[in-house]
Amino acid sequence: MRAVRTSRQHLVERVGVAALALGLLAACSSGQEVATGKFSPAANAVKSPAAAPTTLALSKPANKATKVLTSSVLTFATNGTVDAVTLTGPDGKPVAGNVASDKKSWVPARQLAYSTTYKVTATASQKGQTATTTSTFSTMAKPGSITGADLYVNDGDTVGIGLPIVVEFTNSIPKAQRAAVERRLFVTSTPAVEGSWHWFGGSEIHYRPREYWPTGTKVSVRLGIGGLPMGNGNYGKRDRFATFTVGRAITSKVVNKDKTMYVYKDGKLIRKFPISLGKRSTPTSSGKMVAMEKAYEKTFDSGTFGLPADSPGGYRQKVYYDVRFTWGGEFVHAAPWSTGSQGNTNVSHGCVNASTANASWFYELTLKGDPIEVVGTETHVDKGNGWTDWEMTWEQYKAGSAIK
């Protein structure tokens, strides 16, 4: 028999299905469902905390500080980065300077004036927020005890590829003060090269690159010591500046074995000529040195190293086309009196003797800082007898820095 669905059964089933659907809806809905049944993103979003406001204050020198060093760097306390600094004196003109690489300090480009009040306005930012601060400070009076500094390179010079930057102080710098002094010695170059300072005692410091300077390099030097404490109650006399350019790559090698001097340009031999070096009792120093100075004419006097000119073996005479490579008095120079010995016998008092033609050619070619290497003699150059920077390995050289 076929079952027949009655109207009542049909109604009950429809009511049951509807009830089941309502139950499922109730089970899937939260008690906070909006009446429309639509989802609201705004109602469920998590708000990010507001960014902390940017803070900025001049921490050193402090606001309204007095007797501030004229070598001061301005240091800021900020939770952001310093973007701009304006420093003005009584005349309202801005002092040149730059934000340091740490983005927390600012370095004046020159020594500040003594007994002067300055105004500082600085801006810092972070996460799109900025802050500005204004401060004032006054500098120290001019000190009575000073230490000066001499540079062995002149502004505008063109130099050889081996030139070290040589600085001599008029007073010895105590060891405890050397790192602070070294931090105020600035060298920049284009292209940038790796370099280091090296102390040759308390009154002399040199800077050299890891390898010889690339030809064409532009180098700027600032000795930012004006007003800087230099130890023993002395202050730096003033800042010193120089810019120089590195010229063509000329190197020389003096070989005792065959009594010959070889001259190279860009690594290629351009000339060789016979020479006579120091005799056995007064040998020429071997080592890696550089041309330090040159003079068309000098008077050589044995009395400068304790041998009177009128004694046996003594001398006093004019010598031409002189290129110095040690402080001890060793030069490449013209020696027409020894041309018969050049190329075969050492007869000099320590210099490199060459004919007038060869010495004049070398003199005209040479720039301060051209490398001169002497090999195979009976003695070796002492550290500091000339600019002996290239005698050291790079690690040895860096170890001479006071900044560890």
C-alpha cells in the first residue's frame, strides 16, 4: 500500500525543520550579534598605541653652561635622530658644521670663539614626529698655556702615493690624553680609503692609508685642537687645515747588490742608472722610506754628525739636486766626483750618489711622499728616522693608535 502524507504530518515536519534551523543559528551566533546580522570590522579592530612623542634636549654642553671648551662637539639627548642644528654667535651668523654619523651629535667645522655666547636651535624626528629645542652656552676665555701643531703638508700640495700625514706638537702629549687628541684629528678622502693614526712618541703622530694612496685621491685634513685640553694644563692653540691631491704613482728601488737605482711609474720601469751607496763604515740605511723634501742646493757638513769638516774624512761642500729620505742626512743627490765608482763601488758617507744628469732627472720627477726603498745594505733604518710608516705591517701600524 502507498502511504499517504496527511496535511497535519506535513505541517509538523515543516515546523520541525524551522526549529532545527533556528537552533543552528543560535549555536553559531554570539550574544553580541547586531540585529542586522552583518559583521562590523570597526567593532572588532585593535587600536595601535599612539607613538611616544619625540624628545630632544642639548645634553652637552648643558643649557646656559659657561666656560665651555671651544673644541666642543654638541651632544643631544633624544629618542629620535637629530636632523638639523643651527649654531649662531652674537652676530647672528650660523656656524658651519655637520650632524655626526651617530645622529645624536653635531660637530662644528671650526674652533668656536673664546668668551662668546652661542645660541643652539636643533630639530629631531622619529616616526613622523618632530621636536625642537633651543639652548645657549658661553665659551671659555683664551687660555694662557698652549700647544701648537705643525703639518708637514701644505694646502694645495700634490704629493706622492706614499705620503703619511705627519703632525708634530710643540709639547709632548701625555698618554692619558692622546686618545682625546686623536679623536679631534679628522681625515677625509675621495675616494674613501681605510687609514689609521700612529703615535711616534708623545709629540708626533702620523696617518697613512692601509695601502698607498690611489692616484688622483683628494684628501682633506683638519687638526681640530683649538681650545682642546692637551695635557699638563695646555690647550690646543688653533685648528689647522690642509687639502692635497695625490699625484702619479712613482716608486724607486735602490739595490746595493748591483749598485743600481730603478724608477717605476705605475709599476713599469721608466729608468735605471748606476749609483754609489755608503761605504762600509758609513752604510746607507735599508728600508721602505719616502721622499721627505728636496732642494736644488744644500751645504753638506760632516760637523752635523760630529766629524769636523777640517778633520780627516771631514767635509763641507755644496751639493745639488738633493732628495732627502731620512732625518739622519741621507739623500739621493748629484755626486760628479764619484761617477767612476757609481755602479761598482760604494764610496759615499751614506747618501745615494748619482751623476748630475741622473740626479737632476730624479730631482725634477720627485714629489714629497714618493716611496724610496733601499735593499741589501749593512744596516736598517731605525723607526722614526724619516717617515718610516711603510716599514710596519698594517696591524702593527694600527696598534700605534691611542683609540682602542
